[in-house]
Amino acid sequence: LVISATDVYGGSATATISIQGRPLSCSAIVSSDDFLLDCSPKDPTATTKCSQDGGPQTACTLPYNISLTSLTVGEHTLTISYTDGNGTTQRVVISFTVPVPAPLELDCTSKSNGTHFVVSCQPNNQLQTVFYQLNSAAAVNGVEFPISIPLNELSDGNNLLVISATDVYGSTAIVTLTIHDSPDPLVLSCSYVNNGSHLIVNCQSNNQLQSVSYLLNSGAVVKDVLFPFFIPLDELTSGINTISITARDIFGVNASYVFPYQSDVFAISCSSRSIANQVTIECSPRDEITSFTCSLDGGPQTTCTLPYNISLTSLTVGEHTLTI
């Protein structure tokens, strides 16, 4: 910058001043794993070069990130050379320290979800590798948290689970858990609904089931059913029916659920026979039923007696229905 001035007496003077522009201001953010450096002001025409610990300068961009896990413990320097569009170069040197990392620690919790034993661990450092070993089985490498182990892989009694984790700094932590193959007692929670043709029974369990069977009153046991299962209403007797459900989970633990069901539906079986121009309908058992109503082709229900006779000469040709 050249400045010229003339005083009141006619004298003049000239001054030349060199100006380098706005100084570069840099700030750093240090986390447990990263060092992030950013500078301002930013000139889109500027070029930036970075040098770490006195090494060669290489082109870089701002913000500039360094992974602390790639550095040794102790003092380090980062030199930023910033040349703006006018050719002015500024250099900023930042010093920072990589501290000695804390020993790796794992804060672990575990629970059974009914099908698996689940272990979750929170580390204090970034992890690099994790493996576990159950009892004397081969180690399972390259796992991530949470670890999920099928309950049917557990032995009877106590099981020893060893978890080993190594962080990015080379520190290793080992956690040993004693777990038991016995999950919570099997519990069934059941409900049912009548859909007009079947009694639909559904049960929820807290453990994974292996087999289910049921017994209706004193009949034969119905095995290998799945929830929900369907009981035809015509298999029910009038009055109180007893439905007994037995379930076994994958650990061999049994649970039973028994509930009574009040049936107002009479189970009847009907058949027809044709003689000449007449159809005769007969239903059984008649001795348990006090009254009948009949409807022909969707017409009104009227009181009728069994056997029920229909004269074919009174009907048109084609299909017909009789509702009893």
C-alpha cells in the first residue's frame, strides 16, 4: 500500500506499507479417538498443505481430521501452510498430546429372551476385535455386541461363557459369565373365540415351544398342533366342556392350561333319503333336542318335527336347501 501526502507548505512525502491480509485463525476439537482442526477465513482459491510431526507437506483440505488411534502416545505437531489467492502464505503450528489410553473395560449385561441368551457390553474404548467361548467349545471370532447364543446350545447346569475384547490401542479385557440352562418356568396365557363353526384357541408363551397337544373332555389326545388351533363346534357336547392344553418348550419343561367352555350348541348329524316323490330328512340324536325349526330355501323358520318330509312335486326343478 503506497500513501502520498502534501502539507500546507508544499512539501510531500510517500510511505509504502506491506499488508498480508487477515491472519489465519485455527481451532482444534479433540475427542477420545480423533483430532479435528479447522481454520478461517476460507478462500476458495487458496491451497492448503499439512505436515505432521515435521514430515513432508502434502495437499490437504480443511477441516483436517487425524485419527488418534494411528498415533503413538505423547506430543505431536501439525503444521498448516495456507496460501491464499494473492499468493500470501501463512503457517500455523498446532501442538497436541495423545494421552495414555485407559485400560479397556467392559460393562456387560445379559438376559434370556426365551430362545437365546443375549449379552450386551459397553466398552470405554473403541473395539477392534471380540470373540467368545462357551464351555469347551471352539471360540467364535469376529462377533459384535450384542452376542446372541441359542439356549439349546447350553449344557445342563452351569455354563461358562468367556468374552474377550481388544480395543484399537491393543488393550484387552476379559469377562467371564456363569449362565444356567434353565430359563424362566414355562407359562401359557390362553384365550379362545367362537367363530360360529369352530372354537379357536390361541396361547402365548414366554419360551419357544417344541410341542403342543390338547384333550377335549375325555376324548383322545390331539398331538402336534400349532397355535391357534381349531375345534369344530360339532365336537362339543352340550353344557360344560373341558379343554386341557399341554405344551413343552425347547428345554423340555412342560406347562398345562385347562379351561371350561360352556357350549349352547347341539351337535347333530342329519341325513336324507328319497322315496318316489318324497325326500325324508332325519337327524340324530333326537332325544337330546326339545324342539326343531325348519327353513326351506332361506324362507321363514317354522316349527317342524323329525323325520321331516318334503314333497318333491311341490318344488321347482334345481337345487334346494333345508336349514334345521
